[in-house]
Amino acid sequence: MSVQLNNTPDLLKDYFVHETSIVDDGAEIGEGTKIWHFSHVMSRCKIGERCNIGQNVVISPEVVLGNNVKVQNNVSIYTGVTCDDDVFLGPSMVFTNVINPRSAINRKDQYAKTHVGKGASIGANATIVCGHDIGAYAFVGAGAVVTKNVLPYALIVGNPAKQIGWVGEYGHRLSFDNQGIAICPESSQKYKIENNNVSRIS
């Protein structure tokens, strides 16, 4: 496998790679994306437009990141993970991709998939155990350990992580009235809760 050490003339690139980072041949990187110090982007992964990849990040083969994904420092994104547009991955948060890893046993054919929905945020030092989906606009608190699927707009904290409420698309906690309606204090977006599911209605 050949390695690109970011010596391509700037006029031929529409994304930025810091000189200390490595991008393997076969990686797809969208326009306007920035890859910062000491990161490694492996072959066959796909990174969308306007993403920001922080320091000391590893993106493994076949990972897919949508547009405008923010990956903070010290995050490893392993094969089996996909993130939709506008996802935020906090500093040193952790994905896994094997349920029962053993050093002496090769389980590369047993990678479990993890999908992170549009606009979701995962806080610093959180751990996402593989095989679980994070719903759109969900908010996983710092240090949480997620061991099951997370609903869209859910606010999740703790170890093991438990849902303690709901958040809107701007990240504010939602307070529902007797009619099941909540209004975001920043954006004035309106949300409705029915059968333990939240949806934006305006």
C-alpha cells in the first residue's frame, strides 16, 4: 500500500492535510475537509465535505463520514462505523467493533456495525459499544458508556448509559407541556412527543 505524505501541490487538492498526517491511497476525502496533526486516514474510507478531523485521529478502512462531521482529538473510528451529516465526536470518545475481542483470535469477519445519525453529538470520553445505533440529534454525555440503541433526540448519560431526557437540534434540553409540545429556547423550533418518540414539527 502506498502512502500519501501530503506532498501534492495545493492547486490539485480541494481539502487540507497537515504535513504530519498520513492519507492512504484509496481514501475519499470531500471538498473543504481539514485533517490536522498526526492523524491517519486509511484506504477505502469515505470522508464527506467540510469535515474537521482533529489531532491524533485514526479512520479505519470502510468507515463512512457524512458532510460537516467534527472529529475531536484522539478519536479512533473503526471499521463498521458510519456517521451521517453534522455528527460531533468529542475528544477521546471511543468506538468498538468487536463484542468479545481476544488478541489470539482473529475476529475481523465479526465486526459489528455502529451507525450515528444526523446531527448527533457524542461527548468527551464516551464509549459506544459496537452494534448499537445512535439516533439523529441524540446527545451522549461525557463519559457515558452506551450499551444499547439510542433514540433520536434522546439525552443519554452514565455508565451504563441511561436516558434522562430529550434535546432539540440545537442541543438544548426539551421540556414538554401537557399537550406533549416543547419549544427550543434558542431556535424556537417546536417538537412533539408521542409514544416515547420525539419529532420536530416546525
